[in-house]
Amino acid sequence: MLAGILFAIAESFLFTMVLEWTAAWFLGCSWRKDFRHILQINLITNPAVVLVFNLIWMSGSQKGAWSLLAVLEILVVLLEAVMIRGWMKKEWREALHLSFFMNGISALTGIAITILRNLI
């Protein structure tokens, strides 16, 4: 069980970094200036969300896990916007837009992967 959760965290983090960095680059972020901050932000938020989701999922409450994930993703968007505002010196509107776009892409991809894995 622990190995499965650790693998899920590592796998999710790698997917998240590729997807969110691509989304950030698409929105005009710079590799040299912003990558470190995006890495730090995701080191804080991603493992926590993946851990909680997997613990709830493994407890047998798949519906509860999906409901909790929706709430966690909203909180992550807000928390990451605050960190983007502070660390990357973006205006609030831009920080929220960047956070929403990055998290939307990675969350939807993660959801699709989870659904596909459970169908196969």
C-alpha cells in the first residue's frame, strides 16, 4: 500500500510538472525566471492532494475521494495563486488565471488517467 501511494505521488508529480510547466510557458512564463517557483509550488501542493485522494480512495470511498478532490482542487487553485502572486510577482488576476489554467490541465489529465486505469 505504501509503495503504491509513493509511486502515485511520484508519477503524479512528474506529470504535473510537465503539464503545468507547459501551460505556464504557453501563458508566457519564463523557464529561467519562473520554473523554480512552479517547482516549489507543486512540491507543496501536489503530494498532499495525491496522498489524501489515494488514502480516501483506498479506504473504499471512491465517491468520497472524487468529492474531496473537487474541494481540494479549488483550494489548491487559490493557494497556488497566492504563492504565484508572492513568489512570481504577478498581479492577482494573472496569478489566478495562471493557477486555474495550470491546475485545470493537470487535474483533468489526472482524472482521465485514474478513470482509464480503473476501467482497464
